[in-house]
Amino acid sequence: MTVSILEQRRIEAAFAKGIYEEMAAELGAETARRILRQAVVKLAKQAAADMAAEAPEPSLEHFVSIQPRWTREDALRIDVVRQDKAHFDFNVTRCRYAETYKEMGLGELGGILSCNRDGAFCEGYDPRLKMSRSQTIMGGASHCDFRYTWEDDAGK
């Protein structure tokens, strides 16, 4: 059995915490955050490209089909608002990723370690997949509002 994404993120965060603290001591917190943000974006794009390669052709349908990887172990509770050929909109009402980072004393880095991945994931998956989100639980909101759109003419 493979490790869940929630457990993988917990392991990564424990490692990142140590590296971040050393970078912050040497380079300052702002530079350390920028470096961490860039590294996480790069990793998210690569993970997305790998997942897209699993599909015969990347599509919104395939993207929706892999969502259980993120919700496994009740990691995210979502309420689907809209799902059709071009849209997949949902609200996250519980985020165990945010809870885990806060428990680890990483609440201030949670957005970089987790939320930061979402838009980058779309870029790595396929340029036709677009995401918007105006708020996150990690940022203090009551829910995260994910809105995905598949734009057939977006440059592939």
C-alpha cells in the first residue's frame, strides 16, 4: 500500500521545517520562504506531469478521477458545487493538511507547503486546466473555494 498524500505531506513538512529553520537563520525568513515556495512549486509541477502521464489524454475527467488521492483518510472534506464537462467546483469544509501543519508548529508555512501547490499542479498537469480560489482554511477562512475550468483552447 502506498503512503497517503496526507502522510507524505507530514513527512515532507517535518523535513522542510528543519531546512527552513536553517535557511532562515542564514538567509533571513523572507528569502527562506521564497526558496521554499519555489521548491514546492517545482515539485508540484513534476508530480502533476507524472499524474497526467497516467491518463491516455489529460482531461478534466481524469483530473476529477484522481481527486480521491487528496481526500484519502478524510484528509479533505469537500462539497461539490458544480461538475460538468468544463467545470469542477467544490468547497473544502475540513482540511486535515492545515490541521497537521498547525499541530507541527508550521501553521505560518502551511500555505507555502500545501496551498501553494494547487495552481502549480494545474500548470504541470495541462495548460488547459485553470484554477481559481479566493480563500483557504489555511488562511483562516471557513472553507476553501476551489474552482477548476478546462479550457480546450488554452494552448496545447
